[in-house]
Amino acid sequence: MARLIRFFALLLSFLVVPAANASDWYEYTSRNFSVFSDAPRERVSAMMRELERFRSAALSFTGLPQGPENRRLRVYLFKNAQEFRRFSGDDKIAGFYRETWEGPLIFARSDGHGISGSGLIFHEYVHHLMREHSALRYPRWYSEGFAELLASADVRQSEVVIGGVPDWRLGAWLDENERPLTITELLNPAPGNDSKRYWNNYYASAWLLTHFLQLGVNSGQPDYREATNNYLNAVAAGEEPQAVFEFYFGMPIGEMQRALERYMQSEIYGYRYQVPPYDFSIPRRHLSDNESLFLLAERAQDVGDPALAERYLKQGEGYAPGWHPLQMSLALLKSAQGNRKFGIQVLEEIETQGLPSPYTAAKVAQWYLQRLQAAVGNSGWDEEAYAATVKYGRLAVQQHPAYLPGYRSLWQAYRLKGAQAQTLQVMMAAHQETPHHLGLNATIGFYLADIGKPELAREYLERVVAWSHSTPLREKAHHLLGQTPAGI
């Protein structure tokens, strides 16, 4: 019997994989980035210095000021490839980007790839930079082509080279039957096309055209940079992209197409930027077990995996039962499963301990909002849940004005109440804090359209069209704008 018990104990040791080694997680901060990681300190530091240097070169290339970000972009860097895979679901990628209600995030793994191991990460970071620093809304071909152009940067010891070939797109034209999309096809992307092959070609073709317009002068081509700027400003002001293309570039599209095809066969050149080392200190802060597990659970929710989130949260219960942000996150998951008793117990404890943190308050507001939504779903109303949602949502916003989850519960409660003025007031207050948030612009645009204010909705919907990679989201925005997808 003793042998049998030892056998099962050994078997369980193989089957039960801990969700995280929570005690090893740290938060690192540089001027423009926050990195949460359990990777070795020297690896995290090297990656952050590389990111800072890439950012500096990207801003130099675009002519944007070198000032610090209003909010640091957050990166989660995983030492363990298996743990990273729980979030990515893919062994083949080194990292990915995610828009969340708490702001944009980068997920990456540190096992030999680093940040520059994934063109996707640099690509999405360029989108982030352009939204934060430029008021223009770019046509999709230029937005994607410019991101690809910068994403292929080569960060070297003393310089950064911009203008190389994005090797992750090389497969687009390897097949003899494949060809770059024409300029006309780039200006009119296929509506509703979800083919990965099509979009790989679209991004590669957009890179080629953008490279030609921005860097072709280095290869003896005419200098199209001023014409490109004038064209982009005209499109941002409302001109139809294809109709004004020939006017601003001074030639028929067919002639430009032939020049582009010749350029594709020539030797291309980029720019070298001397970028000094990032010599500022990169301090780190040790995360408590509960904080690291809470943050990992939040990120699991961001990637749409509540089961993974629950694994982290349940592990956290064993460390410090009184840590309220983690407990309320678990209460929300249990409530979604029909169990509200746990949340009631946690709330009783919170209400006896004074003012909750903004993160706890936002979770409490969301918990009461769930209760309110359930009542409305059953054709009823719960005034107590409504009042509590508003109370805790306001507490979260007052303590942390840039924290969108607090605003979100507030405007959802007001919307359920039918209070249009209050709903819009909260949405606009959130927009003032985070004007470049894709999800927030979509929410405002769709709400304004829904309540019969299409002209007010337009600027927000146009941002959705310009920024979103989601075909359904873009198509909905196009429809509300009264446009066909080929119109942008």
C-alpha cells in the first residue's frame, strides 16, 4: 500500500504543473516601457535597451519629437516557453500584441528570440507610436506599409538600420503564381477577405509601395516624400484615396505601377541612424506572489482564457486570502459561473476595511454590474446593484483617472438606465484621458450611431476603420459611415 501511495504521489507531481513561479516576477521600468518578467535580469535589461533604441530611431525617421511617452507601454516577457504558450497558443511565434481595456500590451518570450525576434512586435509598436504622436488618420495601405517598413529595422551595437526587407513576409511571393498586389488593389483592399495568404501579400505589397515612396530616392528614384505627405493630409481631410492619388503624385496610377515594378527588381537602400546606448538605469521592483498571480490572471482574461485566469487566481488564494483585487477577480469568475456567494463574502470584508484601491473598486463595480445585467436580462431592474455599480465605478475613476475599467462599468450602468447624457459624459471623460484607445473609440462611435447621432459618431468610426485589424469591427464601422469597405 505504501508503494502504491508513493506511486500516485509521484504521478501527481508530473500531472500538476504550477501556473507560475510567482515569487520570481519583477516589474522593470525604463523611460518609455514597463516590463513584467521572470526572465534573468540581464536579459530583460538588454531587451529594454534595445526597445528604447528602436523607439528613438523610429521617431527620428518619422520626424516626431523624442519626448517620453505619456504612459509606458507594458511588456510581459516570459522565461518559460510553455507558460508563454498558454497565452499565445502557438509555438512558432516569439511574441504578439494585444489591445486591452488597460491599454496596449506586448507578450513575448525570452528564450533566445528577444523583442527583435518578432517583426509583429515592432510592427504593432509602430502603430502605437503613430497613434500616440500623430493626429492623422492614415489609409490602410500606408498605415500597414509604414509599420512593416519600420518593423524590419536592424538594431545593431551602435546604429539602427531602417529599410531592410521584412523576412517574415518573404513567403508572400515565393510561389511563381504569386505577385505583389497592384497599387489599385492596395487602395481598395478586398472587403471581408479573411485569408491569411491574402493579407500576408497585402502587407508585403504595402511595404513595397511605402519603401518606394519613402526610401526610393536613395536608389535614384524621384523623391516622393513631399507628395506622399500632401496626399496623406488630403486623405485625412476626407478626400477619396484613389481619386486624388494621381493628382498628388503627378502621374497616372499605371505609370506609377510600372515604376514600382522596376523598383522591385533593383537594389534597395535604407537609412542608418547612429543611436547611442540607452545608459539610464532600469530599476526593478519585486512583485509579491499575489500581485504577480493577479496580473497574470488579468492577462489571461485579456487573451480570452478565463480557465487559465482561474488557475492563477486559485493559486493566489493560498498565499494571502485577504488580497482583495485577486479575490474580486476570482469572485467575478465564480459569479459568471452562477456562484455569487464567494463575492458576497469578499464584499463584506472589503466594506469593513475603508477605501478600496482603484483596482478593487473597479472589480466590485464590475461584480455589481453583472448582477444588474442579469436583472435586466430577465426584464427587471436592480436599483441596489445599479447604485453600487455607480458608487464603486466613481471610486475607481476618482483614484485612478486613467484606468478605463472604472469608466467602463460606469457607462455600462448608465446605458442600462437609459441615461444618455451621463453615458456620454463618462465616455468623453475616459476619451480625454486615453484618446487613442481603439476599443474606446469603437464604443463611443457605435453608441453615438445607435442613439441617432451619426455625424458625431463619424470621427470615432473613422479611427476604427484606420486602426483596427478586425474585419468584423471595420465592416461595422464602414456600414455605419455609409461606406463600402473598398472606399478606404
